[in-house]
Amino acid sequence: MSSTVTHRDEETVKVRKVRAGRPSAVWALPAVLFFTFFAVVPMALAFYLSFTKWDGLGDPKPVGLANWQKLLDDPRLTQSLGLTVLLMVVSWAFQTVVSLLLGVWAAGRQRNRAILSAIFFVPFLLSSTAIALLFYALLDPNFGVIRENILGSSSGAFLAIVFVGAWQFIPFHTLIYQGGARQIPEVLYQAAAIDGAGRYRQFFSITLPQLRHTITTSTVLMVVGLLTYFETVLILTKGGPGTDTAILPYLMYEAGFKSYDFGYASAIASFLVVAATGLSVLLVRLTGFGRMRSTREGM
């Protein structure tokens, strides 16, 4: 009998220890409320408006699936969707390679590393509007640094958008990779060095595999961000020349704030939300990110 009581007491102590180390759900309440009011509610409202016709004045009038049918029949959808996917792929490839290399370098012990890392992070502290205006002035064919009409050509305007976005957001993803690289156990590199592995072999055999979940984290954030990329396109190219840089977020802006068709704009917005969520879930499933067990993974 005494052994049974002792066993129960031990179990009770263990449960109390676990509960003592676990923060209360109340601490998450401010974040949950913030996310609800500034994310869930606006998305739900946009989804509701996608089934209505509304010009911004008066009451929305229900139109069923008319806006969604209009979206499917819109000849600009194919071009805008293709441009959005192309921008996503090119930007991901460029930003991932550069930020990964910079992040791994910044995680080392080089001289002046901390100072240079702080300088590299400065572009992310600026607003997208300020950065777009800055590069718009620099790329002005009459008064800018480069005396060519780069924004007047389809390829030039597209590459300008890719570069400006990379210049702003590479510092953020560099910080993610820096944190991930610092979580890699030093003993792995020491063992590889004893076996005769050089710096490049260590990078491809140790660093990259260890950063696989970090790459997934960065990719998901990048994909979601690129699907809502808007300010730079509006200020730099206004969807031009012609419609050669009119990505889906810009198409949504035109529908809402030029044509005052907020129902159709809400349908595009809802489509972007569904696409971003679907891509994020697909990436998590394909990469095995959701199955990781170590708390050091995905940093």
C-alpha cells in the first residue's frame, strides 16, 4: 500500500514540475487577439466581399459567384499569374543563394563581422515605399545614375523589381540563416576536418543538410511575402511597360482603387490568401518540416 502511495506521489510531483515549466495560455492571449482582429477578421471580410458587388459606397449587394467567375474569365489573370510565379521563382533563387551565403559567413568569427552584419541589415529597416522611391530616382533615365531607360523595357523593369526586392529582404533572410548556422554543432566540422574535408566539402555535406529546415522557413516567408508584393511595382513600374509587370497584387489594386470594384478585388485577394496558404502547406509537407523533433531544427 505504501509503495502505491509513494508511486502516486512521484507521479504528482512530475506533473507539477511539467506544469510549472509550461507557460499559461493567458500569455498567448494578446497575440491571439492581435492576430484575430488584424488578420482573421480582415480576411473573413474580404472573403465575404468577394461574393458581393460594392463600389466603396452604400451597402454591398450579393452577386453569388459572379466575381469568381469574372476572375476565371479575365484574360489578364493568366498573364498576371504567370508573372507572379516567375517573380516568385527568380526572387527565391536569387535571395536564397545570396542570403544563405551571407548568413553562413555572418555566423563565423571573421574580423569586423558584427559591424558588417549590422550594415547589411540596414535596408530591411527602411520602408518598401522609401526604397522604391530611392531606386526610382536612381533609375531615372534623365537624372539617375544609369542613363538608360531600364524601366521602359519589359526585361529591365522585371529585373529591377527583382533586384529592389532582394536588396530590401536579403538582410532579413540572412539573419534567419545566421541563426540557423550558429545552431550547427561545431563538433561536426571538427570531425570533418580530421577526415580531411575542406571548406567546400564541409559546406555541402554539413552546412546545407543541417540548414534544410531553415531553408524551408525562409522559403515559406519568402513565398507569402512575394504573393503580397505590391508597393515596389506600383512606384517603380505601375504595372508597365504596358502590363508586363502587372502581377496579381497590382491587378487587385487596379480593380479596387481604379475601377472601384471592391468585390472583384476581394476575390483576387481571397485567391492570393488561398494560394499562399496552399503553397506554404505543400512546402511544409514536402520538406518534412512538420515532422522535425529537435528544438534546434528550423532555427
